Amino acid sequence: MNFNISAISLALSLLAFSCKNAPEGSEKKQSEKNGATFTMAETNEIGTLYPLSITSQAEGLITSQIHEGLVKLNPKTLEPVSGIAQKWEVSNDGKLITFHLKKGVHFQDDKCYPNGTGPELTSKDVKYTFELLCTKSETNLQFESTLKDRLAGANEFHDKSAKSISGFKIIDDYSFSLTLSRPSLSFLKILANPTMAIVNETAVKAYGKDLKNGAGAFIYDASSTKEKIVLIKNPNYYGTDSAGCALPYLDTVVVKILPSIEEGLSLFENQQLDLINTLPSLRVKDVVEKNLQEFISHPPKSLLQREPEMISQFYIFNTKQAPYDNQNVRKAINYAIDRNKLVDNVLKGQAIGPAIYGITPNTFKDYDITQINGYDLDVKKAKQLLSDAGFPGGIGFPEMKILINSGSSRNSSVAVEIQKQLKENLNINVIFEALPNVQKYDLQMHGKSDVYRDGWVADYASPEAFLSLFVGDAVPKEMYAASFPNTARYQNAKYDECFKKGRDFNSKDSSYHYFLMAEQLLINDAVVIPLWYEGSYRLMTNKVKGLSLNAMHYYDLTKVYKEKK
């Protein structure tokens, strides 16, 4: 008799992971997948987990497990799916969106609430969050990239010419509407960003920037330190799986903050990590050869993944600081760098390719970055441009200081190579300083150096996520006032015009047309030094199930579990 092996396997897996009866006092069924600890590593220090203040991918990763927004992203497709909002309707003109919240969503229990019980999340909490995002304050870094010019009345509320946001209307406790200034292809994706997580007024007033209480699947544990963030299962999380079992499955999530990615690899090899996002470039070949049998065994013990990512690496000029306020200087430096040498000799091929076009990676369908005329090595042109700027042969050019973030030998190796190339090709002396990312980025926002190492992970799947970094209409006049996200302090009215046309068109073809125009202006003005497009290797133990690795490093851990022996 022939048996359908796949069908039997499926049936067995369903039996193995069916729901158990709910424990006494609990209304939700519990899954056989429950339990275990998932451990991963980051090299960037965590400065804050307050949604309105986060500035790094690592902060966003942790924040999105504690908090939750109206929508999430499907980790496989990176398209918006239901979060706190059960459903939504969009008007024919694309400007009115009516949201309906899920009932029974509660904020995590905390001592700041009466009796310590987290209240139910309603439309009033959404209204409070949106008003908070539109309030000018030192802790709110997100208005520019979220609601400005998008939600009707947001700008007026921000500049205090209006007492309410005209585009936000509460219908009832579980329904509200948003009126957009114009249709937007990216608005729903922006709502999925952890910076737009829904927060509670009582908790914000109690903790301010130290807020760590949300409506997400995991609770920030008091045992956390600077070196290790610990998250524990939220027993009151609203989510359930397709069988009606309570989510999340994991009991604990541990994010280790390590001094280097090399240490992360060592911990992974000693089975103390489940996931490492980036392999040290000098170790890739060694790791593959050493663990080849693990990769090709059936089933494999470890999974090695490499794919183009929505990440690009670049240096940023402080365009308000002499002599980098001179476009010819910035162009000269761009032409003097051999990006192919960086990729081949320093990164050892751990990149999709040298960034000889713009700063947007080639991961967005129909956005052809090869149309952008960028920079490749041309020493003769570089020397002429530097001479035109008043520094023939590099004579009289001041020492150039670059700030890089510590935690990766790759950053230092790249800086050393650029230091060498600029000395050889332009006679420019370069020094660099490695600092923890929180400290480095604070100096960067306040214009306290000449050049900054930077990189960007897309907040949402669109070129807009990269180009929004350089809109200039909110750059402060004061030299050392905080400027975010435009830390280059770049101002070009034509760039802003093209970017906003691209942002506001409801047709992808037209939108991309103007984004390409904006990016070409950015590159013509040599505001950044594009270096390479990311293509990191990632290692994950095969015990981990339900985790989709994607080009945006977007992780939803609610359905992740570990295989039980």
C-alpha cells in the first residue's frame, strides 16, 4: 500500500503542536510549541526603547516586541497586515482611511496603572499617540518621517496654530478615521514602524523617555542590563494562532549587546546564540569550510543565508562645516575612493557590490539605481576638483575627522582603507574615532565632526525610506542644534521638491521617477560618500522555527518557537 509521506508528516506535526487545554484561570488554549528562550546578538548599544526617540535598527527591533502599532508587516512579503487594527477601509480617492480596532487588546500590567492592571487600548490611546508624534519636544524625533505633510492638520498641530489634528476623528471606542493630505503609497507601511507604536498616556506621563510598557507580545524584564536585554512573554497578549492558541510561543527573548560581531560568531559556534545577523567578513570562508557538514546535513543543523538587503553603507558629510560646505571638496573625496578595492580587499566580497550609483540599494522592484550617475575612482578628476576648491595637491587642507561606531572591526578596517586612499590620492590627512553608537549618533545629530560613518536599514519597503533622510526644510539654523534625520544638514529646495512629488504621487511609476530625480540631485551635490550595498551573511540554528529572515531585518517574534527534541 502506498502512503502519502507528506500528508502523514503534516498530520503528525499538527498532532505534535496542537493546543493544550487552557490552564486554570486562563481563557486561552496553550500550544505545545510554548517554552524556550530565543537568543540573538546586536553590537549597537541601546540608548532608548521609547518609540518617539529610537534612532537605530537595534532599538527598533526590541521596541517592536514590547510595543505594537495599528498594523504590522508580513515578514515574508513586507506588506502591511493587521496589528492592533482588525481592519481598515480606504476611500476611493485614497485620502480617508477608517480603522477598526481589535477588542480586548490591553497594555501590559504595570504599577503605573490603578491596581497594576493594564487598561484596554481604545481610539483615545491612538489619538493621544498621534498627538504626541505631532508635538514638538526634545524626545520626539519622529514627526518629520511619520505624520508631517501626510496627516491633515498634523503640521498645524505641530506648530501650535491648531489645538487638535483636523485629520483625526474618533468614531467610537474602537473606530476612528484618518484624513490624509494626499494619497500615499507608503503610509500604511509607515504605520507599521515601531516609532508609531500605540502608547498609553498614563504610562508616558509616569516614565517619559524611560517608557518600556506597551501592548506588545513581550514585556521588558527588570533583569535587563546594558549588556543583555531580556524580554519575557506577555501572558495577556491579545494574539492567537490559527488554532486559537495563545501567542507568543517563546517564554523569553534575550538580546545580547556585544562589543564585536566576532564575539557574536564565537558565541554562536558555542551554541550560546540562535541567530547572528552579520558574519565578520574575514571569517566567512573559514565559517563555511568549518561548518560545511552542518549546512549540508539532512536536516541541516545551521542555516546560512545571504541575499541582497534593504541596507546601504555610506559616509555623511557635515555640509555646514568648512571646507565640507564646498561641493568641489565633497566631489573630490568621492572620486578619490576606490570602492571596488573596499569590497574586494576589505569586505572580502561581503557586499552585493560597490555603491557606484546612489545610496538606495538595488532591492526595490522597478527602481533602477543604474540610472543614477554616481562616483567611481577617478584620481585625476579628484585632484582637479580639490585644486578648484583652493587646495592644490592637498596643501592647506585641514585634518579630516571621521566618527565611526565601535562594535565592528569592519568599520575600523574600512576607515583605515579610506584613510590610506585619501592620503595617497589627495594628500588629505584623516583621523577617525570609534565610539559607541549612541554616543556617536548624538555627536552626529549635533554637528560635532566633519564626516560620519553611517548606514541605513529601510524603515519600510520603498526608496522613500532612504531619501527622506535628506529633506532640508526642518534643518535647524543653529549649527549645533540637533538635526534628525538629516544629520548632513543638507538643504536644496529642488531636492525637497522632487522628493515630495515622489512621496505624494499615488502611482509607483511617477513616484519612482521623482525619487530618481531627487537621488541624482543628492549625488550631484555629493552630500554622502556611498560605499557599498549590503549583502550580509546570517547564521541561524535550525532549532528555530517560524522566523522569517528578510531584506529589512524586520523580525516578528510572536510565532517563533524552538523545535523540541
